[in-house]
Amino acid sequence: MQKKIIALAVAGLVSGVAFAQSNVTVYGIADVAYEYSSSTNKKFSGINDGATAGLNTSRIGFKGEEVLGNGLKAIFQMEYAAEIDANQGFSQVRQSYVGFNGKFGTATVGRQYAPSGLWLGNTSSNSITSVQASNNMVGQFVTMQTGGGSRWNNSVAYQTNDLSGFTVRGIYGFGEHIVAGAGDASTNASQLGLGAQYANGPIYATVMYQAILDDNAIANNNGDAAWAVGGSYDFKVVKLYANYIQEKDKRVAVEVTKKYWSLGVGVPVSAAGTLTAEYAQYKLDTDQTTTKGISLGYTHALSKRTALYTAVSRINNDDNIGAGIVRVAGSGSNGENITQFAMGINHKF
């Protein structure tokens, strides 16, 4: 009899714990591609993960929520990147946060996206991670990025609920200075991001400001700020895209102003296939050098979860630019022009 009572008590305890747990979703992406790249002095041919040459970075993630009552929910997300073409494992944290969602909006703490990482990609027809020219150019900006640089550590963020198509987001990343001996040993400056988007029917528009704040405790940091604006319009038979980014980098010996813009189109050629094209320019005001790029891509959906894709791009660099843009097997030299091609498969689960 005593054993039955203990068993019932344990069962009741377990049942209560299960009832209180979050609803958890496991999700991910497996993306891998063949890539060929050629520049003046280097060539590369091989298999690469989606982070380098595909639609998306391969990843696995966990997200969930717990209903707390009165419209309030506790939420969390933990997402890890992997290179499925090599023995890299799920070692890199893409985003990881916990917080609350309610009638007031969403407030979260952790490693999470600045507005550029969430919204800037919606203003470009570019869908291939690094093969497309515009992605290589946007990667030159210190604050206004769409990749890993747009996920900020030690950050608190707030985002409004959808207000008739409008959404506003703010994020602040703490610098966390570590005093060690004679001075501050930290190299992590604080960051600020503000953005708004409008998404309603065929219209999409966004504007944002992001900055690395001036911080005397960090060596060689005099601040860095960028702003961006962009949008798209869907005519059904064709979708038009445009954006513009400008950044002032004060963290170098001579202040540099960087400018970028792109124009793109997306054309549905069938119920499953979309053809994309984009022209982009990146310019430095210090020496008036300009990098120009054009990209073509095609994505074909085999199902709601699986797609095939291919892309080709050409980047033309002026003599004094390109070391950070040219990427052939991970490197390049100033002034080199580069041609890239990729084709791969993307599966979401």
C-alpha cells in the first residue's frame, strides 16, 4: 500500500513538471553546394557549406514558449551553426536568447539580431549567401551587416508587435569592460541599433541606424555609425528590390565613408522556380575607388522544404580595393576581379 502511495505521488509530481514545461520546437537547415571561384591569382573548386556558397548556413535550433497567463509568454531560442561538408559540428552559436512576449511586444536578452540581420535582406533579390556580389560588399561594413556581424553578444532587445504592418526594433549590446592590471583588457565596445519596417501586401520598406559607440576604454575605438534604407514591391509578374547603406568608420587612422547600393529583380518563371538578378556598387570616399558586381541566380522548389539552386556572379575591383571583398578559397588581393559559380541543395526541417 505504501509503495502504491509513493508511486502515485511520483506520478503526480512528474505530471506536474511536464505540464509546466515549455512547448519546444526543434528545427534546422541542411545546405551544401559545389562552388567554383576564379580570380587573377587564385582558383577554387570544391564542396562548401551553405554559409559560404549556399542559400543558408546549415544549422540546428531549439525554440519554445511557456504560457504564463494574461497574454504573457516566456520564450527562448538557441541556434547553432554547422559546416556539414566538414567535421565542424554545431560549434558556433548563431543566436541564443530568453525573454517575454505579450501585448507590449517582445523583450529578450542574449545573443540576438540587430535590425540589419532581420530586415535588410528583404530589400535584396540576392538569395545566395556568398556567391552573389552584393553579399560580399555588405560584408565590408563594420556595423551594418546581414551575417554573423549582425548578431550582437550581451544584448537586450525590444520589438513591438505588428501594428498594421509596422514593426519597430531596438537593441543595445553591452561592452562589458574587463579591468586587468594597468588598463582595460576588453576589446568589446557597446553597440546600439534602431530600426523600423513596414510590410503590407506588395509593399515592403525598412529604415535603420546602427552604431559601435565611442568608448575611450577601448583602444582605437572612436565610434562607427551606419544607416540604411531599402524596400521592395511585388508586381506578381516581377518583384523589384532596392537599398542603400552609408557608414562612417572612425576606427581607422583616416576616417572612411563607405557607400553601397543595389538594384534587383525577382521573376517567377514557374510555380516552383524564381530567377533573380542584381547589380551592386560599393565605394570608398578616401580614394574614390568603386567595386561593381552583377549576380544571376535561380531557385527551384521541389517541395515546401527542399530546393535546388544555382548562381553566378562577377565582381570588378578598382586597383586599391578588394582585399576584403575578393574571396577565392578564403583570400584575395587588391584589385583582383572575381568570378564565382555555385549550385546546391537546401533542405529545411
